[in-house]
Amino acid sequence: MINTASAQPVFRALADPTRREIISMLAVGARPVGEITDAFDITRPAIAKHLRILEQGGLITVEVKGRERINRLNPQALKTASDWLNYFEAFWDERLANLKTVVEDKK
Amino acid sequence: MINTASAQPVFRALADPTRREIISMLAVGARPVGEITDAFDITRPAIAKHLRILEQGGLITVEVKGRERINRLNPQALKTASDWLNYFEAFWDERLANLKTVVEDKK
DNA sequence: ATAACATAAAACCTTATGGTTTCACTTTAT
DNA sequence: ATAAAGTGAAACCATAAGGTTTTATGTTAT
């Protein structure tokens, strides 16, 4: 299975609702800090902090373009979290299958 | 897409490494609080708090059995998080496909 | 050259989080 | 009946997290 420790920066980044909304926004297209800030009711420094955490989790990449910082979603990083989760979904399916087998056997 | 707000208790529960380890442990089989505690270096009340948060996120269900509380994984709840993530994986695949198309067109 | 822009960085504040210790309460075993 | 086991709950503590305001810095436009 996926290592719990290595998944930490990703799950940490995903834990905050504002950060998840930023991810949604960046899915539509890359954006500079100010433009992202406009969509929220919090200050730019607060957004900048969220972006840093997203970057640490590998969820976004930043391209410095003159005085702007273009933030771009890196959806591949979401796979780390997805893989971790999917392991258990598989597990669940297996259990369902086993349960079904037991039920079938009782017939 | 999956609502960001409704996903909050799940993502919050997943954010802590101890809680993710508890999930891994419960995937093997349901366990009472004390047995879970034995596997960690923290106190029982700390584990109990983690279990409460997992319960709030719908990730476990608790069956009170005499003086014991049996904690059982509810892997279906992981689907909430998984669905949220998969939306973006699909998005990424689409972009990859588009990019590929552009590249193909240039030939 | 200078003003406006986009942003980072630092200092600070409040609340949430993860942990502990202590105490109380049921349930089971003797 | 009494002791032990399994747990919850409360009080408390230190640190992390999310936010703000203020100050500084490099970049673009006039």
C-alpha cells in the first residue's frame, strides 16, 4: 500500500476547504495569486499561505512570470491520495464479495 | 462534482497520520479502543479522540458491546474523498488527451 | 524617472489540534 | 459484594493553523 508518511503533505493540503476550492478553481485554468484572491473573502497573504501549502503537497506548480506568480494545478499529485483511498475501496469490495459468498453458501 | 463542504469531515479525518494508520489497522478487522491503543505510543484518551473524529467523518462505526466499544471501518465513506479526487484525475486525463491532439495536429 | 502593480515576508493574534493527567462510570469476573 | 477492566469526560497544556496588518521588494507602464 501507499506509505502513510509520504501521503502526509498531500492529505494535509487537502484538509482545508479553501485549499480544495482553490484546486477546483485552478482546474479550470492557471491563475496568479491576485486573481485567486478576488474569488475569496480573505486577504492575499492568507491565500498565498494556502498556495504554499498546496505547493508543498505537490498539488500545484508555480511559474514566476515577471511580477506575477502563475499557479497551475498538478492533478497528478492527487493520485497519491487517490491511490491510498482506493486501496481500501478494493478492500471493501473484497469484503462485499466474501459476504456474498457466505450468503450464497447458505442457500 | 462533489460538494467541497460535505467532504470536509472526511478530509479532516484523513488529515492526521495516526488516523490514517488506524484506518489501515481497522481494515484488517474491527477492534476495541484498548487494542488500538496498544499499537501506538500515545495514550488511550488521545486514541479515543481520533476515533471520535473518524466517526464524525463517517469513516468508522462503533458498536457498543458490554464495556467495550468495537470500532469498525466503514470504507464506503472513503468514497466521498475518492470521488472528489477522481473528478480531477478525469480532468487531467482530458487535458492530456487535448495536449496529445494538439501535438498530433502539428505533425 | 516615477508611479502603480503583484507579490513576499515578518510580526502578531485567535482558535483548533493533538496530546496529557486525573477522575468517574459501567460491565465483567471472582 | 468487590475488584478489575474498558472506557468516557473534563481540565489542562503546547504547538500548529488560519487569519490579519504592516513593511519591503522587484516589475511593468507612463
